[in-house]
Amino acid sequence: MIEKQMIRLLLNKKFYTQYKGILSPTVFAGDVSSLYETIQKAHKEYDEDIKIDDLYSLHAIRFNPTLTRAAKEKFSELVEDIKEVQEPNKEIAKDIIRILSDRDLAQRIAVESTEIFNGKDANFSEIISMIENHKVGIDEEKNPAVTSSIDEVISLLDVTTKWKFNIPVLKENVGGIGGG
């Protein structure tokens, strides 16, 4: 159900653009993964939101024309299920996407680690690369970057006189001292 809610939100071009670097088809299971690939292709080609009613056509006719009748019916049912699902709150969805992405990374690392355990040459650079690439997508709201707003920088610098002197001569000439 959560995956279907995410697919519904990812039909929105702005939401998709915001999270496309974090998500991959491997985050989703089974047929939902295939629908996500269709959404990726559609957003690459079209500069607007994808309508839920167009999703089936894009998937079955435009991007996967060789699907069997049974597969088309299965995707038709999946799209109908997605239509009935309510969109989650976007803030909650952001956290869910982060969790899904973290789980996907953990699974890929586990697979690579298992292969090393089972005799593959121990080259940990691939695991390190996965982790480093994942760090690039860290959410700025949880780990804010340095601001580029001059007004904000000036207001932050304005705390240099945090503690005022009580002695009139010092108060007039120095003003106060800051935290260090």
C-alpha cells in the first residue's frame, strides 16, 4: 500500500524531480518497480504531471508494447488500485522515501557483503562507493547547509554583543562581548 501511495505522489512532476536522485526501481517490489520505470521515462519525455489514467497507456502501449494480455490486465488492476489509494502527506512521504532508500541501500550492501563472504574477492570499494553516493542525497532540512542569504548571515553575526556591560564607560565604548 505504501508503495502505491508513493507511485501516486511520483506522478507529480515537481515531487518526482525532488526525489528522483534518491529513488531507484529497486526500492519498489515487483510490478510497482516496473511502473516506477515507466514514470521515470514519462517524466524524462514530458514536462508536466502524469495523469493516473494515462499511466496504464504509457506503460502498456508506449514503453512496453510487447506485454502479454495477462500482463496488461495485471497492470490495469494495479493502476486501478493506485487510483483508489489516498495520497499521503508530503512530509510523511519524504520520510517514507528516505526509509525506502535506506533499506534499498542496506539490501544492496548485504548482497555485496554476502558475495564477499562466499568467496568473491574482497574489494570493498564498491560498498564504500554505494555509501558515499547515498551520503550525497542527505536531506538538507535535517542537515542544513550554509545559507546563501546575506540577510541571514548578517543577523547571525549580530550576536557578537550578546552580554552587555553594566559599567557605563565600558557599555559606551565596547558595547558587550560575545560567546567566543
